[in-house]
Amino acid sequence: GHTTGPSLNNDKLYKFAYSAEVYVDRVKASLQKSAGYRISSGVDVNLLWRNPDNDDDQLIKITIKDVQVENVNERPAAKNIFKGKSTEKILGKEYLEALQRPIVLELARGKVKTFYSYQNEPAFTQNIKRGLASLFQLQLHSGSTREVDISGKCNTTYHVRQDQVTKIKDLDSCEIAKEGFTSHNPILDIGKKVTSATVYVLEDSFIKSVKAEENYVFLLNFRRKTGAKIVSKQKLELKSVQAGPGLIAGKQVAGVIKTLDSSYVAMPLEAEPVKSKCKKCPSLSEHWKSIREHMHPEKLSKAEAAKSFLSFIKSIRKATKEEILQVIRSENKELLPQVVDAVTSAQTPESLEAMLEFLDFKDASTFVLQERFLYACGFASHPNEMLLKSLTDKFKGDIANEEIRETLVIVMGALIRKLCDRGGCKLPFVVEAKRLILNRLEKAKKDDNVKMYLLALKNALLPEAIPLLLKYAESEEGHISSLAATAIQRYDPSFLTKEVKETMNRIYHQNRKVHEKTVRTTAAAIILNSNPSYMEVKNILLSIGELPMEMNKYMLSMIQDIIHFEMPSSKIVRKVLKDMRAHNYDRFSKKGSSSAYSGYITRGPDVSSTYSLDILYSGSGILRRSNLNIHIFDRNAELHAIQVVIEAQGLESIIAATPDEGEENLDSFAGMSAILFDVQLRPVTFFQGYGDLMSKMLSATGDPMNVVKGLILLTDYSQEIQLQAGPMASAEFLGGLAIDISGGMEFSLWYRESKTNVKNRVAVFLAGNTEVDSFFVKTGMETTLEVETALDFISTVQFSQYPFLVCMQMDRIESPFRSHVTKYESLPSGRRYTARKGKAVMLAGNEYPLHQENSNMCRRVFGAKSDSSSGWF
């Protein structure tokens, strides 16, 4: 009768040759030099039973024989890890016997209805058989369907042309249990492309040949030149058809199976998970001892520190809570902060429990470790709800140190945002944490408390917090209104409603009350960055000329920067300027030293990075705010990599100058606030109040204050992959950053000069390992990238004359960049083949030009100083 699936003839034995190959290599490489291996064998197939009531229901028996394991590419004898080893020696007797035990498939209309095998066989050999069995599943008419095979339940499309059938499997759609995680920000993450196609040639209503190929490609989003691919190929070819055993009589499948061998059991066709055990892995404390020397604080801007940090995280992820605590408790206080960075970044339930057991928030003496723990939580690459719950519980308890209390709630804000970004905004503990922050802000009486909750919202960026932020921006004073405005500035422009823009216009134009320059300029930046209307731009341009002296110059500079850097609002700004020609000359020829400037640090095919630097002075030449930002972006995403803001107020009395209008009563203050990888950190105070300022000035060593030091896990990608040929593969990419940022402010009354200095020292290390792990052989490729660099930003102000001289310098030192690729094949015995390639280049240093006016000023500052430079401090 007519069948809709392949059909075997009675009493025949079909003899096939079968091979399954895996290759691992760089994305663009040809497969001739790839690492990998091939399993090949004979495969015998015969019909056991056909349903008397339905031709389309058949039982077939499949037997693997003459198994061979070899390199996938020819290797000279010295480099062939399988050389001189029999298959039994390579696979082991138990595995080889299991592999050669036959399986039975029930095929109904060409689909595998049931897969029968023996229980208690190793999962690995069972999966190899599933990979072979899945090749026998096909349909003889075109169309799409959801079907189960070794890869799980997948969307599959068949194209049929005469005796050729093509099967396309959408691997992204497969439902199968597998572990893994990705990084929070897409720019730091890995892109994945997967394909699977199988081509069948039929003859005499059964299979003549099958060719299947599956490709997995992994690319670093920020550097697509770096990546890896896994290719898995299967080939089945009919060699001969011989006389074979006869059919088994029977009405029902169950009876036939029992007659054949009562030990057969029906099993799922989808792969079962295989975990390979590590035989010679060092313990966690042994591993720590081997890398410990690279983790000293003074080595934290070296690539070796970042590399050791990543390898340690991998070990911690396999460790128990007790093993982790043993390392923590045996370490001294110089190295403990780095251990805390790594344990917290590992993000396993065990590592979190170990940290919570070790740290006592009621004890103020472990302040440094508590802070490092909290920041590592804030930078978590794939935080879960339990982490936020643990921090919320701590926040409700006793905390000895007030700064830790602040940091804790600021970090809760960062975690709320990360969980909301992944669709977790409605999770019970996220809802609880959001409610806690919003309610406590509304009830807060003390300025310090208000600040801390505003900083938390500046991280959380909750749409429902906008009305509260507007209230604080418009009705509060100084610091608080400035903080609320900068929080609004971090929202995506799509959230900035008509109400937000009306409030910002009122603040800028001071319709209801007098506001400080810092808040007014932030309000202007928000208006100009969120699709401003013609009138909004016109009113801002008309205000220039009526503003306090330095603010005039700053706003003018901001407008010029929008045009020069072609920001989104540059079109409307040009249009308004064209219509206002008559008013321009006097308004736009203002003196002053404040400025705003943006430029590119790098422009690449994958990602680009920009810097922006703006500086606002008071009329007497004292810094009010300097703001340095670095953004990284690609076609679809953006990352606020760094922001360093130095703010000062009420310092006029030092140089006996008159404060600006509306700023007569401001308390003396200077401090620094930073954002790192989208996370707002707790601001640092240089001095608060006149007395504190004088004592620090008289003892001014000019030593920079440390703002951020530590190790951060940036890229954190791990995926398990079930190959359709049977083996498990994995792709793991970890990227770490060792960072040391310090900043300082110094005065020389003698030379009437002040200097602000921000030093950023960073080292980045990225390690990728793409591996196919069959219990008897591992093959894969390791990729590493490393770079060490430093970015210094110095601004020098001479306020002995007006307009005072300001010179800003931003320099990046020459930086070594190294990349390596190592392909490997290894046996459990330790026999190993590796091919390693590397290259190192020096990335040239760069003095960023900033703008022409600045270059002219620097010549004057350093020209004037050459005769007196020896006496600096």
C-alpha cells in the first residue's frame, strides 16, 4: 500500500557506512586546520515488524559495528593523540560494548514514534545512538511541523523534490533542558547564530544517503573578529542490501518487543544531559594559592590580575559554601577585597550564602569588604531575585556604617533596573524593593536620607518615580535638586513626558524661583536631548546673553557642541539659529572659561565610543562642576561606561571673591560622583564645610583619593549545546576588568591655581572556551584578548586674571593589546595536541584634542608657568 514515510523491504539487511564529525575553529577559518574528531562505523538496518493494519507503522532494528575514532584532519604521527590506540582503548570496553548494542525504532509515517534501548547504559553512548536514530526521521511531503528528535522539540521544515528531501531545523526554537546564562548588557555579550540542515536522497522508497550539518557561531558583540564556531556533520551512506532475517509475527508493538528482548525499554528521543567529571582539578584553595600573587592591590591594573580573577570565578562556581569560606577565612586583609570581588561575581547560591555568612553588617570594621561585596552585587552580570531579596533583608536590619547603608540602597536600585530590564519587574521581591525605596523617599526628613533614595532611583530608573524626581528637582535646594535633575537625565528620552519638559523649562528659565547654575544647565541638557520643539530651542537661545557670566559661556558651548557633534537635536538648533541671525552677534561673543565638548575615542565596525567633557565655573573662576563621560554603543545598544563628576561650591571665600547671585549662602563643599558600567556609585566627599576645607588645604599633599578599585566581571556568557550527532558542547566567554580610578583636587594659593586630576587605570582580559566534551576526548578552542591602558584627565585653572586660564588635558597612554587562539584535542590520560597562534600590537597613545580654544589656553598656561613651575606645592 501507499506510505507517507520511508519503507523497508522484508527479509533484507541494509548495510550503511556512518560517520559523525565535530570541528571547532575560528569563525572565518576553513575546516582543514580545525581541532576535532570523527567517529565512524558500519550501521546495519533491518525491518522487524510491519503493522498488519497499517503499512506505515514499522519496527526497525539498528546496529552500530566496527567503530573507529580518529582525527578529523590528518595529523602527523607525533601530533595524533589517537596514534597506536585501539578503539577499545580509546572508548573503554564498557562504552564500546554499549555502543554496539542494537536499538529499535518504531516509525509511524516516517517519524520516530518510540525509541527503544537498554537501561543503565552510559548517557553518552545513548546520545550517540539518539543522534543516529534522529537521522531516520523524515516526511515525504513539503511543509513545516514541530517534532521531537535528539535536539528536543523543534520547528522543522521539509522541502521535497522527487527523490531528495531537505530538512531544516530551527535550533533556536528547540525546547530542551539546558543550562546557561548571558551577560546583562548586549554590548558586552556574545551573539549566536545557529543553523541545521539535513539532505536525504531516497531510492526504492528507502534512504540511499543522508548528509547533515549543524553550525554554531559565537561572536563577541564588541569585537566581531573574535569568536568561535562548532560544526557538527553526520553522513550515512547505503553500501549494500543483502538477504536478512525474517519478520517477527505479532499484532501489537509491545508483544513484538517482548519477543525480541524483554530488556528493551521505551525512552525519550531527546538527549539526556551528560556531565563530565573533572579528574585532576585542583581544589579551590589550591587554585587560589596559585594565582594569589597577581591579586595584590598594587597589581590591580594589570591584565594578569583580570585573568586570574576570571579563572578563580570558574573554580568558585564549582565549589561548595564550605570550600569558599575556607579560602575567605584564611586570607589577610590586603587580599580579601579581591577574594570578595571574585566570590560575589560568581553568582551561585553557594557563593552568595558564603558571603552573607562571612560579612557582618553590624560590624563597622569590615567596611571595605562590605562595600566591595555590594558593588560586585551592583555589577552582577545576571542577577536573580534572591540576590535582591538578600540585600533588602540586610537593609531592614542593623547596619553599623552609614555609608554602607547608602551603598546598599543604591545597589538595590541597580539590581531593580537589571531585573526589570529582563522582564522581572513584577516579581514579588522586586515589587517589595521598589515600594520600599519610593515609600521611604516620600517619608524622608533628613537631607542625607533623601539623597540616598534619590541615588537609588538614579540607578533603578523606574517610570513611576518620575513625578517624585520632578518635585525634588524643582522645589528643593542645591545638592538635592541637582541630584534629582541628573536622575531624570539618565532616563531614555521616550519616558520624558510633556510634564517633565514643562518642569525643566520652568527650572531653566527660573519661572517660579531662582535655581543654581548646576541644576539649570542640567535642565537645559534634558530639554535639548529629548526631541525639543522649535520654541523650546528658541527660548534657550534667547536666554543666552541674559545669564550669569560663566553660564552664558557654558550654554553657548553646549549649543556649539550639539551642532559640531551632530547630535539628534542639531537639525532644529540650526533651523532656529538661521531664523535668529539678527540677534546673534552680541549674544554669541561672550567671554568666559566654561565649556562643553564631545568627540570620538574610537570608531569601529562593531562598536564606537565617545567622550564628552563639560566644565562649569563660577564667575570668580572656581570650578562648580566638571563632568567626564564615556559611552560605548553599537547599532542596537548603548553602555554608559564611565562618568566622573567633580562638584564644588561655596569656595569663593578662599580667594576672597564674591559668590555668584543666588549662591551666597552655599556651604563649602567638594566631592566626586561616578557611574561605572551603568551603575551609579556612592559619591565621595573631598571636604565638607569651611573648617574641613582649610585643614585639608594646609595639609594638602595632593594625594588623589581612591574612588573605585577592584575587579569587575563584564562579559559572562555560558551556553550548553546539544549537538545532533550526540556529543555535548559548550561555549563560555568571560571578560574581566581590573580597575583603579582615583581623583583629587589641589589648590596653590601662591600661584592662584587649582588642579583637578582623574586617573583611570584599567586592564581587560577576555577568555573564551568553546569545547566539545565527549567523555573520552575533549576538543576545542581557547581565545584570549588582553589590553592594559590608562586615561588621565587633568584640568588646570589659573585665576589670577579674568577670564581666567583653563587648560584641560585628556591623555591615553600607549597600550599593549594581545590576542591568542589555542586549538586543542586531549584525552583523559593527559595526551594532548595543541596549536597556538598569537599576536601583540601596541595601540598608540593619544592626546585627545578637545577643542581649539582649549589648545590655545594650554599653551598660555604652560607658557606662563615654565619660569615658576619648580615651586608647585
